[in-house]
Amino acid sequence: MITAELPGLTLRARGKVRDVFEVGDDLLLVATDRLSAFDCVFPNPIPGKGRVLNQLSAFWFARTSGLVPNHVIETDASRFPQPLQRFRETLEGRATLAMRLTMVPVECVARGFLAGSGTKEYREHGSICGVRLPAGLVEGDALPEPIFTPATKAESGHDENIPFDEVVRRVGGELAEGLRALTLAIYRDAAAYASGRGILVADTKFEFGHDREGRLRIGDEMLTPDSSRFWPKASYRPGSSPPSLDKQFVRDYVESLGWDKKPPAPVLPAEIVTGLAARYRQIFETLTGTSLGTPADAERDQPTKS
């Protein structure tokens, strides 16, 4: 699915990956198979990607509900409100009925390893988002302890890392402290669980918002291969970025093309599409211990030649 077409429903927003519809006072979040990297949407859909994002998020929302309340109302399309039942086949496995939240204007990032933009910032400053780190770390090294490295939520262009003091300035000290504590608590819990299944969570980002009663909840997506960096423990070696089970696979490929990272994004060859789809399924099945979809789903989602 490239876009969700739901005639009769009000489309509130069409993001890089999700289409959001209004359902009374609530929202219907539909995870499509669109792929975004370097702030560009690629022309190829990634078969089954939307179901991975939606169902893996649902898994984590349920698993961490004792740590932090979330925005989920329902993920089973058979229990969606009656007006949505005519779209049940389209929505099954890839949609969440969610509370409407007023989102906090900060990306809450937790890092347990030196990777990605954090590596560059560390090499230049010896710190990430103002958090001083020991000298001599190399790419892929585990950090002495997980750190909170917030970022701006850019409407367009790249998010930018910001120091904790800037979070305090934007949202107030009490909320900033709460966001940091929740982010690190969730990360530690998820990282310990994933490690037991042979996966290292190098870093991940969360989004929080307030419900109508003013209660802080986690929303959007949670610990997916779109929002996280997942490394297989078996191939992990400090000093380099290990093979990933997330969209870093595509980032690495398009970097090799010399693409200027400006629209339009290049068409991906079939082997890259198939490879990324396989990685997304693998991380889902490894973390949840369940299979994704049905034989019919798999057949429908086979990639087309490019």
C-alpha cells in the first residue's frame, strides 16, 4: 500500500510513512509501505513494511504500558467502529485507532551505543547533545550508560540534536526531566528484552504528547526499524557499524550512488527492496516471537520488479 484511500473519512495528514484520518474525536493511523530516508520518500513501496511498523509498535506499546501510558485505543480492525468496517481488509494489521494527543515539540532519543549522527558529533566535540563522553570511543562502542540526546521536531528538513537545556527552555524543567527519565527507562527495558533475543538496540527515538485530560502519553510509533537502529549481537564488533536490521541498509545503498539526498529519491532495485522487506520481517519475528501476516498477505506483498 502506497497510500490509504478511505472514501468518506477526513484525511488529517499524510506524512512520509503514515496517513492519518479523523474518526470522531480520535485518529486512525494507517502505516503504509512508503519508505523515507534522508527526508525523502522513495518511489518504491517496501512490501509489508506498514504492517511491521504498526504491529511492532503495538507489541511495544502493550509491553511497556506499565512504564508509560500510550495513545492506543484499538489495533484489531475487527473491533474498529462500525463506519470503518467497510475498510477492514485494507486496515487489517496496518492501522491503529488512537487518542488525539497534543504532541511535545521534542524528539526524545536514547542512545546506548555510538552510532549515526552521534559518532560525528562525538568526534567533533567529545560529547553528544552536551553529554560529555569518555575519550577514545570508536564507532559502535557501547556507551558507559544510556544517554538522552533530544532533537528538534522539524516540519521539513533534518531534525537537529539539541542540549538538554534547550529542552528545558522549550517545554519547562519539570516536563523535560520527566521526558528524559521516561525515555531512558523505556530504552533500558527494551534494550534488555531485545538483548535476550539476540538484538542490540543501538538507539531509538520516542514521541510524547498530552491527552485531553493533560496526561502524558507515548504516541506515534515505538521501537520500530524506522525509528531505531537494530544490530544483531552475533555480528556486533566495536570499531564499525554492524550490519543492521533497519533502514540503514537502504541508506548505505543510496550513499554508494553519490545521490545528493535531494528529491526525487532514486528508484531502488528489486534486490534492495526485497532485502529491506526481509530485514523488517526478521526484526519483527525475532523481537515478538510471532510471524507477520498470513500466506495471503505475503503473496499480495511480493515486490514488483524495478
